[in-house]
Amino acid sequence: MAVLSILSLLLMAYTDFVTGYEFVFSAAYLIPVSVCAWYFGRRTILLMSIASGLTSWLMDIGHPYFHVRFQYWNGFVCFLISLITGLLLHRLRRTLEERTQMNNELQQALEELRRSTEEIRKLQKGLQVVCAWTKQIKVGEQWMTPDEFLTTQLHLILTHGISPEASRELEQDGRNQALTVADKMTAF
């Protein structure tokens, strides 16, 4: 692609030289810069913009201007337009790549969500056998604790706490044990 950019710049310079001053080819110098912007980085864009500006300036030598500064100004404007266009096109390419990557990640997440939803629906449609004594749940031929069931089958992340009922029961057990210990102490 670098060779293509350089060749297109040379072709634009030759065409600009051959056609003379009647045709303006400033926009044509954007072609090599655009190729660099799409396939390479900022440094290459800068170098090709400088080359486009210099080439435009060189092809303008001999053109009768009111003042020689106009020739330099035209070359600088060609450089500036090439640089801005190249940087914008480069950013557009990066944005498209980022968007494609995000779309791929979204598709993967949607596929994972679809699979999880299918598993949950399958579990919802079937009867879940729960042991009346141990409270374990039968999945296929395997018995598992409710914690294992929730983490492996429903992919939930669990933490443990204490319910208000269990907290009251624990307090009551603590009081009963304290009273029992106190009664035994007074008995001696």
C-alpha cells in the first residue's frame, strides 16, 4: 500500500504537470493521503501530506502569480487540507474497527444470554425434585445442595447472611444456654 500511495502521488504530480495551469489538481493529492490514512498510521499521513504539499508547490513553479508568496501559500494549503483529511479518514477507520469489535462482543454476549435463557426455561418447564429431609435438589441423576444448584444451573453468584427469624432463634438459643449454665452454677 505504501508503494501504491507513492505511485499515486507521482501520477497526480505528472498529471498536474502535463495539464498545466488551467486545471486545478489540488483535490487529487488527497488520493495518496487517503490510502495512507486508511492503511497506515498518523506518521505516514503526516509524511504523505508533506509530500503532497511539496509536490503541489513544485508543480506550481513557473506559474505567474502577483507575488511569489501565493505559490508557497498554495503548497501550504494543499499540505493542510491533505493532513486534515488524512487524520479524519484515519479516525473514521479506527472508529469503524472499534464498532466492529464492539458488535462482535455484543453478539457473543447475546449468544451467551440466549444459551442461559434456554437453560433456565428448560429448568422451569421440568419438575425439580427436592429431598424432603436434606433439601437437596435432584438434577439429572445427581443430587446437589441448593447453593450448588443456584450457582451451577442458574449461574448466580451467592453470598450468605442471616435472616431475621434465624437471628431471633439464635438469640433465644443463646439466652437458653446462658440460663442453663447459670442454673448449673447455682446448683453447685
